[in-house]
Amino acid sequence: MAKITSVSPLAPASFPDLPVIEGVRFASIAAGVRYQGRTDVMLAHLAPGSTVAGVFTRSATRSAPVLDCQSKIGRDGDEGAAIIVNSGNSNAFTGARGVESVRAVTGAVADTLALPVHRVFSSSTGVIGEPMKHERVVAVLDDLKSALSADGIADAARAIMTTDTFPKGSATEIEIDGKTVRIAGIAKGSGMIEPDMGTMLVYIFTDAAVPQPVLQSLVSALNRTTFNCITVDSDTSTSDTLLVGATGASGVQITEHSIGFMEGLRRVMLDLAQQVVRDGEGATKLVEISVTGAASDADAHRHAKSIANSPLVKTAIAGEDPNWGRVVMAVGKSGARADRDTLSIWFGDIKVAENGWVSPAYDEDLAAAYMKGQELIIHVDLGLGGGTARVWTCDLTHGYIDINADYRS
């Protein structure tokens, strides 16, 4: 794997102080799944009565752990639950052996924690197409069980990293009916990022009491405007997994109409999603693509993704070049409805194009100065209707090539 020599310039100043979520404990360990001397396995143990929801990659070549998780979501019971995650090997494109590895790991976790196997969820991230040394994970399960701690989430965030340059965490607290509800989550992701459901793994926990169908509905809906609105390189991973566990320890009952809880969960999901983009391989700029005036929200999203995924747009951003012609190109090729003569484009507050032509007030020097910022907004208005979308991406630098050219070395 390419050596990561520095933290992304877009990284938060520090890992956040995540609150303890009553009803879930964490442990992490170095198992040597692929590399020696680095923490690479994490275990989360949820209390009896917890519910679990999830969304996963829609890749046609999704991994054995993803397929196993998908088969288990919705099969809740009164027992506890567990999530076991390894980095270094994605256990993807590994055929029948990959299935055997998932069964070996989840079965051993079930035995270790006295859980039914359908309540054990696994994820793997790392190199594709190499057999998983699952016996190395199984060998450390007793040590993981002994190390389980309510305050171990920060170490868990580090254990799931691959080419990430910083661990990702987010949390919020909401007052509902006079009681405090806590939500905390961790994520990993840096390259192979264009979630279609984030390689990307996300684990979020709350002490609210949420029936599984309600939790699943909320997670699926919020995913559409958070993780499904980010892209680093347009490549959808075989392993993307988002799992949300609700322990119910706070006693606060959540329904599909609990707006405060929904907004809190949305904030955590969006923060983690944007942190993934901030850690995009080789990234030096975080870019929001805002599209308005489209014929529909679906068209707006399609235009935004076309702009965000264009190598020409992304390299222009890396070079701090206000080349708005590349944005015009990306809109035109998206396949969604567009009209040259109603199209307007802004870089930040600077209007660069309108009515199918360069804006009369456009100042190239001002636009070039704006492009030197670390956080940029490109706004496109189609002038066709009320459709809107926001997507987050990063620039494309030589660092991306350096990391991925020798990823398996």
C-alpha cells in the first residue's frame, strides 16, 4: 500500500470528543490481517434489544461481507448484536473462499459473545481479490472481548483506516421530551469513493429506542442526501457499508415523525460524508457543487455528479484555474435536460456565465483569486424549473496517482 506521509490539508484540527453511547462497547487490535504493527480489527458489541439498519453498495461485484450483511438486516430480536470490521483486505472477488471467511469470522464472534450468528455483521476493507486470512481475526477475538470498553470508539475509528490520513468521527446530542439523545459515528474512506447505495465504511450508534423498520426508513432516506451526494473519483466500491445501531438505553422512543432525531442523524451522516471527501486521496480542496433550476431534483443530481466527477473540472480546480468552460462541458454531457441559453454559472459569489455566454461583469482575476481557497462552491442554475441538488467532491492532484499507482506494493 502506498505510504501516507502527511495528513490531508482539509482534515479537521483534531478527532472530536465523541460521547459514550450507553449500550455499545468497542475494542480494537492489531491482528496482522495484511500488515504488521498496525491496528486493523475493531469490534462493536451492542446490548440486548438493540436494532440495526443499514445501506450498502449497489455494485454488481459487491463483497462477501456486504452480501452477508444484506441478508441479515431486518432480522432483529431481543439479543444483542455485534459488528466486526477488518482493514487491509476487502474479502471482495474471492469466490466461495470469501463466503467461508465471512462464515468463519461471524460464527466465531457469535460464539465468543454468545450471540446468534444472524446478529453479527461484518465488514472488510482493503485490497480486492486476495484471499482473506480470516484465521488471524478469529485468533484475536478473545482479546477483543476482554478489551471491550464504552469509550473505545476513537481507537475503533483508527482500526478501520486504509489510505485514510485521519480518523473520522462525528456526534451530536438532541433534547427530546426533556431527555438527551446521543448519536455518535465513525467512518473510513479516502479513495474508490462514489457511493451508490460509501472503499467507504460507516458505523453510527445512538441510545435512542428506534424500531428497526423506522430506523431503516430514516437511514435509507437520509443516505440519499448525504453519502450518496459525495464523490472523490467516481468509482463505486465493492465494500461500501453503512450500519446504524440503536441501543434504546436513553428510553426515548423514536417514530418516523421524530423530526429532531432525524435532523440530528442527518447532521452526523453529512459531517462524516464530508470528512470522507476532505480525505480524498491527494485532495487539497473541498468543493460543493450546487445545482438549481433543473427540470427535476433527479436531473439536478445528475448534473451535479457530472460536474463533480469530471477529471477536467477536478484538475482545473487543482490548478486553481477558473475554467468555467469545463463546467459547461460537464453539464452538456450529463444526459439530463439543459439549455445553453438559460444556463448560468457562479464560482462562489462571482457570476462567470449567464444566458449562454460569459457574464458581462466577469472578472478573470477575481475568479482566479477565489480558486486559491481550500473550500470552494460552484453553483449552476439551469433556468428550467425547481429541481435542486448539492454534491461534494475534491480536486484531482498528482497525489491521487501516487497513492493508487502502488496501492498493493
